[in-house]
Amino acid sequence: MRAKVAALRTEPCRVLDDIHRLMELADFKEYLAPGRTTILKTNISWHFPFPGANTTPWQLEGVIRTLLEAGYDDLVAVENDTVVTDPFKGERLNRFVPVFRKYKVPVLYNFRDEDIRWVTYEPKGPMLVLHKIYPKGIKIPDYFVGKNIVHMPTLKCHIYTTTTGAMKNAFGGLLNTKRHYTHSVIHETLVDLLRIQKEIHTGIFAVMDGTTAGDGPGPRTMRPVEVDLLLASGDQVSVDAVAAKVMGFDPMSIRYIRLAHEAGLGVGDPREIEVVGDDISEMNLGFSVGDNMASRVGDLLWFGPLRSIQKLFFHTPLVYIFVLGSFVYHDHIWWPTKGRRYFRRFLSSKWGRLFGSYGLSPRGT
């Protein structure tokens, strides 16, 4: 059976209705088990409201509204922590909070013991790398087992994986704070995580926001591009493949997509994917990844000539040198010199005006 991805061109005045139509076109009810808790897995790549980097408030609202109307009334959002991103600041500055309040959706944080407990999980299927990286056992949040999950990534590039989307969105939620151990084998890690997801979740679905996409060295230091596109699918590999093709990349040349396709975890070959909705067959944004300061350091230590000694830097307290460096670079150099200017320009765009309608003062940005 051919995989299916729904694609719609959209505008701010109808985006919530378009998300409903998008999810219907992608047959979301066939992928999400009824009567189960459904996890809303947002994507906060950066706590600053940088366009293209994070789940948008209309993406979040459209998904919630569609699920509630379809009878999925047990919804819970789960946020994760990273070494350089503050999820509390992120959900506030990216305007998630008004949406959660409006629809009375509770939020859990997978890094707080009082919210979620981490347990050792023994995968049923073969692992490519995780069993080697975590020889004492792969830890996952026990809360994820037996529940649906809806991923809400954005259309953007990534310095280490070329593109990032539905498959990468599981990275923060399903692995603990030592997930940086996996960066040198990140493509294989994403395939392992998809296999685990298929074992533990009662349903998986993804809605990708490409209203403003991210070109360049993502997932943070990008060039925002207004694209007006929405994608959705129950096949995580397929939605990432279509997104990659739209951005101008050959999906099967991207290792995590090809490996997942070859493992039978989804369809990554665009020739085997049915795109329903709007015709985007000729869409090619011509994106390229490039480098930033963080990626150059990572290339040396994770993929380059210093790879053999990476454990010295990333499995010891020396890692905090790189955490501090990344924090300073992103928050105190790139954001004030470039990022804030992009954001202010975005606020005067049609999507920026919609962003502003979700309330909360932009104080602190």
C-alpha cells in the first residue's frame, strides 16, 4: 500500500480550518486509537520565538481543536528539556500557554520526577545503535507507553541531519538528558527511536507546520522563509520525505530517511508516496544547510578528526564547556545580532500578525 501525506497551502484567515481538513485528508482517525490518552508533542527547538524553529500556536490550536471535535478528549502536552533551551520560557514566548489554557490541556515535563518516571525498556525489534550507547539499558518515559502521540514539528533544516521533522521530534521526548551521547550516530538513533515508538504507542501521527520554514543552519540559526504550507501523515518517514523534497533535498540521500525506509518503518521514496490535497509536486524551495559556530565544533568532535576522543568531552563534566559555549553563542550573540531582527520583521508579516493575536506580551524577547 502506498503511503499517504496530506499537503495544503494555507493562509492565516483559514489556517485552523485547514489543519482540520489536512488531518482528515491524512486519515488521522485511522492512526490514533480511540479512547486513549493522546500526547501532544510540541517542538521547542529554541525558547525564543524564532520563526520556523518552533511549533506555532495555530498549529497547536488546530490540532487540539480537531482532536477534540473527533472525540479525542483526553489530551496531554509533554515538553522536554535541553541543555540550551528552557521549555517554560519557550512555551510562554511561543504563545503555547494561551492555547493550553483555552482548551484546558494539562502539560507534563519529562525532566520532572513528579511528572514522569523513566524506566528501562527492552526493545522487541533490533536496534542499530541505542543498545551500544546505553549498555546498561535504554531509558524511556513510562508515561508514553500505551498512549497515542501527535508530533508537531516544523519545516526546517538541521545542521546534523540535513532536515528535521516528525522523526527527530521524538528525540527530546523519548530520550533523557544524556541524548547528546547519540549525536555522532544521530541518523541511526532516529531510526531506533521510531522503532521504539511503534512498539510503545497505540497510535502515531504528525502535523508539520511550514507556514514559515527555516532555511540554513537549523534548528535555530536559520533564515525564515514564508511558505504557507501544511503537511500531515500517519507515516513519520513519509512526511519527513515529502518535507525534504519540498525543501529541495533528495529524501533518499538523507541517511535517517533511507535507513527507516530500508527497515520497513515507513516509506521514504517519494515515488511510493501519495500526496493528497494540493499539488506540490513542482515545489522546490532550494534550501541549503550550511554551518554556524556550533556545527563547526560538532563536526570536529562528532564526525571529524577528533571523533575518537569525543567521550572525553561529552561523557565527562567537560561537556559543560560546550553547553556554556552554545548558550552564549545562541542566546547572547546570534539572537541579539541577527535573530531578534528576523523576529521583528516576522511580526509585521501576515503570520507574525496572527502570532501576535495569541496574546501574551512579547516582553523578554
